[in-house]
Amino acid sequence: MLLSREEMAFDFKGAKFDRVKDRDLLAWIASQFLYGEVTGIQVGHWILHAPDVESAKFLARQCIEELQHVDVFMEFFKWLGARPVKVHPVVKFLSSESDDWHEHCALEMAQGEGFVLMIFYAIINCIDDEKLAKRMDAAARQEESHVDFGEQQTMKALARNPRLRRRLLGLHLLSLWVVKRFEKWIAKRVDQDHPVMRQIPEYLARIIQTTDLRLQRMGMTAKPLADYGRFESFRLIVGAVARKSLRKLAFWRWFGKKRLTHTYLHDEYLAEVMKLAEVKDAAGIPVIKAA
């Protein structure tokens, strides 16, 4: 990843959740996670759009890992003795499927999984159950590979086509604007006497700060987001949303879209065997040998 665990960490100063007293609160938090992991299972859809075989392999593995994460949260609910509840609309919006491969890698993988990863770290630090914390830590390490994949794919895409930067940055800014609104919604409901929840405003600010740093390291922006004026940010968001809307209307674009089935013979994954040449022996029988 472009950011280390230490850079993404937040010090809750030893504060812990109480499994009994905080049962409903923890069930709500875990329910948001559960929704995200279920949407993660659908990453299999993106295998159709993978640019190369290695990416397709990664997505196939990720799909299995997301299913494993669902099992982790099933165990979490059993530990609580609680049932999942309905997901919050903001989480549903932030987890919504992207329109193309570049959006998927930048928004769902690098940014979205980055949000999830930081919340994983927080829960691991704030629950008082060593066995469950270890299972969640194993899931977090898998999430780290998902974030790394999104970062690397995004940087490759920006290197090939710098014009993507404005559209993707605008969509990132829209997501962060939604997160900030969500922060205000949570702040009104935070129990100021709760050792963990009273630190949530600072914690969410930390999430935005690390996202800002990730965007800079991916080359999405050359300056901190705080340096963008309101008008500049608004223009980027409106431009990105407008292009997104137009892309949805452009049904014709799907007819020219190349998928892995069109490109696999030229893929690096098959380079070794594609170098083999067919010759015939004295009896006229085909023999495969290195070209």
C-alpha cells in the first residue's frame, strides 16, 4: 500500500467497547460492514472487465476473501448475540457500483476499501476479545491487498491517460463531501460520555486526512485537498457527475468495449506459451518447441 498501517492508525487511548452495554451500537456498526462485504462479493462482475489475466486472478481471489469476511462478521454477530440491521443510506451510496474499470479501482478499491480498512483497524483496537480481534486482523490484511491493487491500477491508468484525473478526482471529492455530511449526522448522535464514541469526530477527520494523502501519492492531485477552493471543488464534482450521467446514457459505448476474452492471447500472462512455435517432425506430426 502507499500508506503504512502506522500512517492509517488512530490512537483511541485504550478506549474499548463493552460487548453488553454497547450491543446495539456494535450491531449497527457491524451491519454497515456486512453490507459492504456483501457488495464486495460482487467484485466477480469486474472479471469481465479486467484488463489482463493477473487482474482477473486477483479479482477471483478477492471474491473468495470477501465471502470469508462475511463469515467473520457472522461470527461477530454471534459474539454479540445480535442480528444485523438495515444499512445506512450513506454507506449504501459509498458502496454503489462504479460505471467502469477506472472508477472501480480508484473509488471502490483504493478509496472505499481504504475507508473499510481504517474501520477494521479501529474495531480491532476497541473490542476486548483476542480471538475475534485476530480473525479481524487476518481479514484486514486481505483488505490491505485490495487497497494496494486499487492504488496500483489507478496509478497505471493515470500514467496511460492523465485526462482521467479530473473525472476521478471529482468523484473522490463527492464521496468525501458525503462522508463529511455523515460525520455531522453521527456527531449529533454521539454519546459524549462514551470512551470510544466521543473520539469519532477526530477519527473521521483522520480518515479524510489519510484519504487526502493517498490521493496525493497516487498522483490524483498535486496538492492537498484543503488547497482546493469551494468553487474549484464544486466545478470538479459537477463535471465528474455530468460525465458520469452522460456515460450512462451512451449505451452505444458497450458495443466497442473489449473484454478479456478479446485480449487474452496478447496478454503477458500467456507470453511464455505464445513464444512457442509449431513445427513438424519427419513423419509430419506437429511438435511444439520454443520459438
